[in-house]
Amino acid sequence: MNSRINHHPSTEQLKLFNEGLLSTGLSVAVSAHMDFCVECHETSNHMKSELADDWIKTIDAKKSMDADQFSHLIDEITSQDQSVPVDQIDGLLDEKIELHMHERSVKLPRVLSKAAGKGVVWKTLPGGINTANLGMDRETQCDFMYMKPGSQAPRHKHHGLEVTLVLDGTFCDELGEYYPGDFVLRRGSETHTPQSEEGCLCYSVLDSPLIFTSGFSRLLNPFQKYVFNKKAHQRV
Amino acid sequence: MEIHETSTRAMEGTDNEALLIAVGNSQDRTAFSALFDRFASKIYAQGMKITRNDQLSKDLVQEAMLVIWQKAPLYDLDKGTAQAWIFTLVRNRCFDMLRKLKRQPDGICADDIFVESGSELSVNPEQQQMAEIQVEQIQQYYKKLPPAQQEVIEYVFMKDLTHQEAARNLDIPLGTLKSRLRLALTKLRENIGVEQ
């Protein structure tokens, strides 16, 4: 399981993640990857401590408010009850949910359980691929992608960035084979044809529409941009 | 104002961890004022960096300092330095503030994404073995918990009920169940930590 993870977020992505500067869709992918990957989890914690140290050392801006406001605010805060509201407890006790497909049920990482908590709607794409959109933000298109056993996605490329996090099963493409926890990054112009013998559930994040490059699937291209924009703007 | 300045001056040599623990353990207002002095301008600067808006940055100071006050009882030294803990709270509030500004859907928030605990990671075989040894320890400590906390652990972990089902079966509000569970787990983790 854990030992088979070969693909991880880059150091730069982990840093941006810890600074809170990645898009929500990508942050969810990194967070879910760390549910599988102890190494990245530890690296990330270490990085966060370093960022906190830098924060304390380097930023020393002007006072945010005058002394009167300070004092007033302190009084206001300390007059409040200190008990922690249940909804602010660190997500420790949130439940994980299972996603049911035709052939299998998959227990989702915590963050994706939360995202899928209200239920998902599956749609069918060419090649035995099913997707269910998750509205995360306005910058990315985030989907669960389920490849049925023996399925092959149409050959495609992207202008931007595609992150695929394997949640269950395996898939392969021209560049390798991917196992649960693998955080697979494809950048613009890389063309690939994912396929899965045993079936595979992934969480996928796109920051621009897919461009299909083979057969009848190319007919989908004019619609991809429309669908991407529509999904990205529906999320209010 | 002078009283505030005099009292926080007395705290000058105290480290952030001691201040935060004093706030958490005994609602120490002077310690909180000292933390406020040390962190408010940094939080404000962080807000300006992200939002470039004075009012939003002041809101961030207020919101983050309130959460520090409220969550201080949850802080302990196992969670790292006080500044890393505060940095996380501020980063999370900032993240949510930006999401709100961009009118993103509210189904998910920073606390869901930036989870503190590594306890739920998928386990490999070596970790599995360690876990089995720990289960025996947990069972010993479990018996020492107050009956109300034993009960929630039993329903959620042994009978494997959802939080809602467990709350219904025990005839207690969901919030009560969650806080009892939280207390019980914190206690168990503390005990196991001490033993190791």
C-alpha cells in the first residue's frame, strides 16, 4: 500500500499548500494524498514549522490598530466562553464515507468524504469512464473519475495542469502504472491514454479543459471548454 | 491602557508556549494580552499580503485571535510550537476568507483540508503490528475512563455506529456525543503518549 506510492506532490506544491495558496481543488488533492502517504505528511508538517518560524522572524509590519482598539478587542474576546464549538474541532471526528460504484465500494479519504457528503451524480464518458463533478472552486474542475475494469479513456492532452490522485485500484498510461495514493501530475501538451485492467477510482483536478486527440472523441472538444466553464461558474 | 501595558510587560520573558497553555488552562487574560501584542500585527500583515484590504485584515485579526482564545484548551506541546499552532489557525482563517471573497461553495473549509492528526493515515504492515500492541494498552486505559466516555467509545468504535446512530441510541445530543468522544480520545492519546 503505502510502499507502492511512487508519485508525490512537488516540494513547491507542498510549500504552497502549507501557505494556503493552492486552489481548493488542488489543496484537497494534496490533503487526500497525505491520507495515504506518511512521508509527505511528515515533510508537510516540517515545512509548516519552518514557515511559521519564517513568519515570526520576517514579517514585522506596522501595528494593525491603535491601542484603544487593541484593548477593546481583548476585552471583547476574553469575555467569551472558551469552550470550543463542535464545528471547530479539527475535523478529527468527521466520518469517512464510502462511494459505491457498480463493482466496488471505496472508503474515501476524510477530506473527500466531506466534499462528497451531499452525494454525487455520475455521468458517462466515452471508453467506460464515469465522472462525478465536485464543486470546489472557480479555478479548477474537480471530479471523481471511475474507470471500469478493462476500460480505456480517449487519448487526450491538456493546456494546463491535470492532477490525478488514485484512490482505489490501479491504472496505467504510456508513462507508467499508478497505485492508490499516487499523485500523478500531467502538464500541458503531454498526451496520454489512461487505461485500467482491474478498474480504478481517482480524484482528478483540471485547471483547463481536456483536448481529445483521437477518433470520434475529438468531436467532444468543442463541448469540453463549454462544460469546463459551466462547471467552474456553477459553483456559487 | 496603562494596566494592560504594565501587565503584559511582566510577561516579556515568557515563551509563547507557556502563554498559550496559561490561556488554555486558566483563561489567563494577561497571558492572552501578551499573545495579542506579539501576534496581532503579524496576523494583520498576513491578511494584507493575502487580501490587500485593511478592513478584511482587521477582521482577520479579530477572528483569528478569537479562535486562539477558544481553542487554547486544545493546545499541548505535542502539537508543536505555539507559533506553528497559531500560524495554522491564521492560515486556515485566511484560506476561508479568500474562499468567501471568491464566492466559492461552502461545502468544504480549511479545517477539512488541513487536518492536524496523522492518526488516520492508511497503514502499512509494520504500522499494523505496532497498532496491535497499542490496542492492548488502549483497552487498559479505556477501562479507566468515566462511564459516559466509555459508553460513546463503545458505540462508535466497538459497535461501529455512526455518530448520529450512537447519539440516538444513547439518547444524547450529537454535540454532546462529539465532545465526549473528543475528551475520551484526548485522554487515551495522552495516556498512551505517557506510557511510550
